[in-house]
Amino acid sequence: MRAALVVAACSALLLVAGAAPAAADSLVFAKAGNIFLANADGSGQYQVTLDGSPSSPYESPSQADDGTIVALRTLPGGRPQIWRMTQSGGLLNPPINTPAPGTGAIDARVSPNGQLVAYWFVTTVNDPLCAFCVNIANQALISHSGAFTNVNDVGNPHTGGWPSWMSNNEIVLTNGSGTVWTYTIGTDSEAQQWWGDFANCDMICDPAPPSTLLDAEASRDGTKVAVVRGDNQETIVIYLMTGAPPAVPSPKCGLTGPSGKFQNPTWSQSGQTLAWQENDGIWSIPVDFATCGTMGAPQPALIIPGAAEPDFGPAAVSPGARPGCGNPGNPTPCSGPPGQQVTSAVVKAKLTAFLKNEVKALKKLKIRGLLKKKQLKVTFDAPSAGTLTLKLTTTGAAAKRTTTLASGRLVFAAAGKKKVTLKLTGKGKKVLRHKRKLKGTLTASFTPKGGKATSTKKSVSLKR
């Protein structure tokens, strides 16, 4: 029987039909090279990315509590990068490189608060006892979700693979052996062993211990741990947590007979539903504490055929509008070369925020202060490389002639924040010298490198 329920001796766990994930839970998963979202039961599927391909697929999707999605993708000729996006497929920052050697980043998982990403890599190292030999080594690493992060910048477990998050600063690790490890950022100098299969599965687990443990995943409520067990990944063992690590959990129930292999177990936020990957898709089963193996207990259900790498999250499926261009959710090219592509909507939002601060600063400075300082500096957050121009103008009532009172221009080599100087012109000094109050217009324009200009205006009233 595929994925049949097996019973551990003296078990106190039951899989019951009445248990279900919270209504807002969602599943993010990979399918046909792209990232998808669905409700917890597999319904309501939404395709997040549109540009994945067999040669450059999105892999290892996971989601933060706010719905932010993180995945890995390797562009042709490149190495695996961390891609961070909204549910609608809008990139939140350019893809991030990692320092991982060998395979590069594997199995990336974002922390619940979305600030960190844990991943691992496999590489070869020289054998210290054999000049002509090499060994295979693997290790987990941790990165900031929005910026390149060196090996020791956040913390270094110094071992392990297949990471998953227990909290915003603690991860669970396995390393292809019969042990499970934990690592706490800011507390542990290296990963700490949580438990070993031989001591924790004697006379209970099948096959007999010690056996390989992979893909450990703790429920958010701290009551259960699911681990893929067996050299052929033929079992998922569900353990009852008796306390936070280092308290050793107790094995209670398991699932056997997968289609191929068990992979990527993931818990709903309530800890009442477990989902996982088999060769034919994503399966799930409701889980609750009681007695194990009673008659009529539900069997696992295939909820998303052909899908892989599921990850539960508490955010509902609510993607909103697609990005305008140049994103995984809309690969239509934007104006400008790769790496510098931004939508006019993004530029306009940046300009609007900038002008709001500029008007506020001008009103505070007043005409007298502007004449005294002859300039005003305000920070602009450029969305990409490009050029910002700024003008303060006024129009005479009689001749209806527009006079430029002040202007500024700044070239950005890359996206980022810089102070832009609005400097009085000669005519501006003459006009302001005799004014007790003045109505003007601030105009800001930003031209992305290789793209088209976007402009916006805002009225301003100044007093002496």
C-alpha cells in the first residue's frame, strides 16, 4: 500500500480526518520549472513565475510568514542564485549570489520573518591522508535574504545539509548519516547534535537502526518532528517532541511505501497537517495526537500531481496585480539593459516619495533660508543606474513666463541612495529677494540607464 500508516510500539499518535490546516495556509511548490502557489488542500493553484525552463528552472521554493517567496535558480552559464519575490512574481531585489563552492546553493529555505535564507552545498576536498584522493564534503550556510552574505557574516554551522527553520534564529540539519543536528544563530559556535538514530529508534523503526536521516522538519507549535528515514528514503517517521532541543523526541508513527522516495516534509502552521513530495507529486495527511493505527484512520492523499518541493506558510494565496515587466511573474522585457530594468511605475513611486520630502524641506527652510543657503539637499533612492534631474519653477501672472528658480542633476552608477542638491539659479536669487510668498512647481525626472525618462510634479507654496 502506497504511503500506508505504520504504527510504532506504544504509540500515542493518530492520523485523523477531522484535523486540517488553518484556512489561510498556503503551499508554495515547484512544477514544470516554475513556482506555483495553492491552498493547503492543493486547490486554487496560481503560477507565480512564467519564465522557468528545463534548462533554467526555479527550485527549492519556500515562503516567509508574510508570503514573500524565496527560490533558487541557475541562469545559463551561471551558478545558483537566491531569487526573492512577491506572490505575484515581482522581484524584491536583484538575484543574490552565494559563496557556496562545488554545487553552489542547494535546498534554500527562508526564515519565518523573511530576513535570512539557509541553504547547503556539496563539494570535493583533498584527503589529508592520500595525496591522490579527494573526499565529498557538505555544509550548510546562512545568508541575508536581500544581500550577498559571506560564510561567517551571520553564523556558520560548520556541517550539515537539508536545513529547515525551527524559529527565526534556529535551524534543523541532517548530514546524510543517522543523526539530526540544530544550530542557533548568535548562541552556537557550530551545529549541535540533537539525536542519533541508533539510540532513538532501537526495536521500533524499520529498517533497523542505525539508518540514514534526512529532511528533518519541526512543526511550528513545537510538538512534532517529521524525518525522512532509510537509506532509500522509504519512510517518514513522525516524532513527538518532549521539549526544545536538546530534549530528544520520541518516535511515534511513520509512513511507508512511497512512489519512489519521500522528500521535503512540511508542516502546516497548526501542526495538524503534513505534506511531502513523492515521485508522482505532493501528498498530504491530517495529523493529531491520540492513539495510533485505529480502524478507519485516513490514508495519505495525492493533492498536487506532478509537483515537487512543497512548503507550507501561514499567508493566504493573495498575489495581487502582476508586475509590469522584467520579472519572473512577467518576463516581458522592460526598457534598459539586463540588471538595469525598472518599470515606470516603480520610478514614479520613487519620484513621488522624493518630491514629498523635497516640498517638506523647502517649506521648513522658507524663502529667507533658501536665499541664505542658496541650496537644499534631499536624499533620492534611485531604483537603478540612471540620471535624476530636478527643477523648481514659478510662472509670472502677467507674462505667464516660466522662470527656473533652482535646479539639480545627479548621475547614479547603480541603484541606491544619494543626496541631490537643488541649487538656486541667478534668476532665482533675484526673484526670491523681493518675494514675501511664492507659488512654484517642483519637477523631478529620472531616466534609467538605457531606458526612457519618467517625470512627476508637485506644487509648493513658500513664505518669507
